[in-house]
Amino acid sequence: MDHLDEALVRLAPTGPEFRGGLSNHGPMVAEALLRLGAEDLVPDWVTGYLPDLDAQPPAQGRITHWREALGDMRRLGAWTRHFQERLAEAAWRDVLAEWWPRLTPGLAAGATHGVIRTAHAVRSLADRETAPRRTELGHALAYWAAGYAELPGRPRTCGSRTLREAVERMPLLDRPPSGLIVRHLGSLGDLPDFPGAVSALRPPRDVPADLSDLIAAFTGLFLTHGRHAPIGFIHAVTAPAAVSSILTELPPATWRPTYDALWQVGAALYSGYCHGGTVEPLPHGDPPAPGDLAGLAAETGEAHAIKMTEAVLRRHAADPDPVYLHAAHRAVELLRP
């Protein structure tokens, strides 16, 4: 059993949230540390993280009418049972193909941690199929289903604006961020122009390429707008980056609605977290090297710094734009304990 499987076994009895709604980053960080080349740090990191977590709730009842049970965290135990049973009777790719389109409209679940955790689990299974990794996929899908949260409007791009134009014309909440991300985003109902601004983006011409552009755009916005609210802006990067890493594992028919939902949630994070910030220029100069950044992130032990660094270093490997390295460096600087 490798360090990732061992970590997943240790984390399996824990719930997806703790302290009244904070997301459990354990499985995601363990997989990200492996990708950063810091697998040896996983056991000690998990040992330090476990005392903070709550136990997995018991399975009470069954999911019989799945639409009615979406977004009901009281049904988390039943959702977990449902997905563990489905994964025991069907191939994990078949379960993923069945449920991904059902869950995509609620991609904001757990402040995007539902979809991010699912992507980490899928990536690990695509590398090597083991029982702990299948179990983790079940936990991830259950969290996404139980936390399912739709944003105002329909996540459908049907306009003519470029990505830059669409971002520049997004309406902004006129209040400082407060509380949990998913609750703060609930305030977007006070922006009647938000749904139309989301739809005004032009449809994707090539989903993988347009998804890469989306990641690059929100990485830049993290650097220019995100210093005062780094966690909110980080999720606008890590959610599309996580999905991009598993896109080929998803049925092509799901790509377009997934892109649209990722744009909607990224736009929501931008609209919700800009207030009170100072716009900065993009960093100049040479950023640290990828290997140095991976080490710095791992040394922080901070979940978001580790996940952000892994995400942008993966994008940098495909597109060597220094903005990704600057973003990793900024995340480490801002989130280092």
C-alpha cells in the first residue's frame, strides 16, 4: 500500500466537513502532495490534520428519488452508502459518466470542493485502481451530491463577449466577504444582472482550449485582485484546473455544460470577492522555479497553498506562462502559517 492509499484509508472514517462547514481537504492534499513529489510528507501531514476532523455521519435511509435528495446535507450518510454500493456493482468510469451530468449544475457544492475532490479521486483512479481510491471517489461524489448548490441563473454561455470582456462587465457585490464561501455566494441573488452577465460570454469553440484560457484568466485575477481574499480567488483557479486534469475521463457530451458551469462559478467568486480589494499589476521579474515552488508549498503544510501550487504547476507544464509560477509563489506567501 503506497502513501496515498494509506492516507485514504486513514481519512475514510472522516466526514467531508468539520467545524460547522469547513471542507475536509485531507484526501485532496494527500493526492496533491504526491503530484508535487512530496509523497513522503503525506503520513505526517495526515497525522497532524486528523484531530481537526469530524466523523463520517452514519448511513440513515436510502436514496430512492435522487433529485429530491440533492443539496440535502442531512442525507450525506445515505448518499455515501448509495455511491459505495454503485461503485461495488459497476465500473467507476460508468458511475462517473452517470452522475457527472446530474451534479454539474450544482458545481458550487462545498465552495467547489465537491467537484475538486471528485477530480482528485478520478485522477488517482486513472493512475491505479485500488479499493481505497474507489472508496474515496464514493465519498467525493456523495459530498458533491449532498452539498449540491445552484447559483442564480442558468449556467449557459450564449453571448458574444470575449472572456476578458465578460469579466470586466460582471456586476460586483457591494459588501465585504464574510462567512463560508458557499453562503456568501448565496448573496448573488441580490445582483439581478448576474445571470445575464454570465450568459453574455461567447460559447466555447474548443472546450479543452477554452478551459485552459479560463484557468489562465482566473490565475491572473488571483494575482491582480485576490490579495485581500485569496481563498475565494484560489477556488476560481483550482476548480477548473482540477476538471481540466480529468476532462478526457468524462464523456465528451458533458464537456460543454461543465465548461459553462465552471465559468459561472468562477464569475460568481469574482463578483463575490472583489469588494474591498486593491487591484495590483501582474508581478514582474523571474518567479521561483517549479521545483522550488513545489518544495515551498509542501513545507507550508497549508491545504490551499498545496492544492493551488499543484494546480498551477500542472498548467505551467502544459503552458509555460510565468503567471502560473507567480501565482504559486503568491499563494505560498499569503497562506504560509
